[in-house]
Amino acid sequence: MTADAAPADTPGILTVDLGQLAANWRALRDAVAPAECAAVVKADAYGLGARRVVPALYAAGCRTFFIALLDEARDIRRLVPDAVIYALDGVLDGSAEYFARFQVRPVLSSLDEIQEWSRVAQATDQPLPAALHIDTGLNRLGLSARDVRRLAAEPHMAAGVGLNLIMSHLACADEPDHPKNRDQLLTFETLTTLLPNAHRSIAASDGLMLGPAYHFDLVRPGYALYGGQALSAQLAPVAPVVRLQSKILHIRDIAPGETVGYSATWVADRPSRIAIIAAGYADGVSRAASATNAYSGGAVMIGTVRAPIVGRVSMDLITVDITDIAPAPQRGHLVTLIGDGLTLEDAGRASGTIGYEVLTRLGRRFHRTYLGGGADNGEVS
Ligand SMILES: *Cc1c(COP(=O)(O)O)cnc(C)c1O
């Protein structure tokens, strides 16, 4: 990944490497073949910009996309006119016609939804494709085992519904030895035998690393496509896609006993040099990555060296101890908040959360540069 110069109107840059994104998709596709590898692009492609991410994945060969909400459907349909698009949150009150208009397939999670979709299908007099989500132990979306049996006994409830995919979602796939994985797998196999034949899917990024028993006909990675490692036990064959950088606005030297930041939570115990960097919690650096003298928080990369955040993370600024860094960084230099060896997972750990949350919040007000994927050009978001 090459660095761009920061533009004049914003100190920060979010670089998204679309070439690496495509390479990640191909590596996952190869790892799960002959199962199909779809792409989960909900939440604006995990914050990276569906408008750029979706065409890059399509060009790599991806033909099935998952979004969460229907409001993403219109844009994504325009980007990939002939792809299959599923909406994970399913049909909301009265939204069924809209699904049909944009040819988005709802993931149906209750008998009510099935019946609503069935009514639309019967009115249009053609089978309307959909996926069915069955719950196997996560207790979030999906038909309960009892609902599955009821549907099996009363198939007319789904009259007109073209059932293309039956899916479920794992609760503990990030812990490969957790017994719940096998329990959910067995429940899924048992319940799907009661239903009409359709493609089956249970694995997201972490689930697909649990091995071929979890691949079925289709896998649904999101996080791994964007370079995330959902499973610390076994690395997915992917590499980082994002780099977040921002500028040093100011450098100050402080004496022992002086404090840095709100609430004076960090006290210098030696003559210290502090870099003030233009990124804060409004840019996705969690306030939980703040550091006191007793608690080390987040860090940034200055070249190949890790420099610790000191004091509170505020809305627009962080303060970093650069006393030991040589050659001395200068005002205007870019530092790296994610990337250059500092992973999403590192940032997640430093702020008491997971890389997913870090990823989806990155750099909303920063300049965006997209590399590879057929077009190396910047775009101010
Ligand atoms: C978000 C989501 C995925 C993708 O999960 P990742 O861990 O990002 O790969 C897959 N399936 C469902 C049902 C989801 O909600």
C-alpha cells in the first residue's frame, strides 16, 4: 500500500486497497471451493464505502451480496445489476413491494414474514425468491425449531415463495473448540432435512475457518474480506485492506509533573515530547483507548515504531508520547492509526472492543483514497 499526500482540507486519510480486497475475496473463494463465496457488505461495506467495494468484489467474481437494511438495496442494485442481493434484516412492515422492485431477496426470519412475502408472491403470480433464516442457538434472528416444524407441516404458509437459501448464524465461531459450534451444526443439519431442498449456509468469516463441515453451499464472510482476522486461533488467508493516517498538528515539550489532556489523567515522569495528532473519537479512535500512567491504552505507528497514546482521547485529537522516537517526527508528518503493523485487532484490544467495531467507525470525516480495483483515485467523503 503506498501513501498519498494528505490533501489540504483534511488532515486524515483513509486508504482502502481495493486490489487487496479482491485478492482477499479470491483467497477465501479458493479456501471454500466448491462452496460459493458471497460477500457481506452491510453498514456501507463495514464503513469502507459500498459504492467502491461492491464493484471491486463483483469484478473479482463475487455474485452474491448480503446487506442488512433495505435502504442499501437501491444503490447496490444499481452497482451490480445481475448479482443476487439478500437483505439480512428481512421484510419490515409494508416493505415487501420495494424488495420486489429492486429484486432484493429478503432473509425471512419468522412465520409472519414468510406469510407476508407469500402474500406478495401470490399477488404477483410468480415465485418470489427469498432466503430463510433458522435459529440454531444464537437466539437473534431466525425461525425457532418449533417454527421450522410448523412450516414443514404447513407448507402452504410459504406458497409462492422461491426458497433459494436456508441459513443460520453461529454464536461462538470465534472459539473453535466451543461445543456450541457442533451443536448448532447438528441442529442446522437436522432442521434443514425437514424443509424443501435449497442451498444452505452457516458460516461467516470465523465459521468458514472451522473447516469444510461448515461450508455447505455458500459462505458469508464480511470482516475477513476487509482484512480482519475474526479467529485469533487460525489466521484467514487475507491481508489488511485499510490504512488510517492523520497528521501531527503540533509538538510540545513538557516538564516532569506536567499533565496531558482532559482530567489530567497522565502525568509526565520525565521530560517528554508529545505529538498532538488530528484524530479523535469522532474519527473512530475510541475514547476507551485513552491512557493513564497506570493503564496503557492505544498506540499509533510512526514509521515502524509504535508510539503510545497518553492521556485522554478527545473528539478531534489524540496525544502521543514521542520522546523516544528517532529521528524526531515533525509537525505535518503523517502517523498511522491503523495499518503498518497495527491491526484492527490491536486497536480493538486497546479499546476494550473488537476489530469489527473499530473498522466500521473509521475516518468518516477523513479524505478517502481507493487503490487498485481498476481506478486509483481519491474521493473526498
Ligand atoms: C454480519 C453477518 C455476517 C458476516 O459476518 P463476518 O463475521 O463479518 O464475516 C454473516 N452472516 C450474518 C447473518 C451476519 O449478520
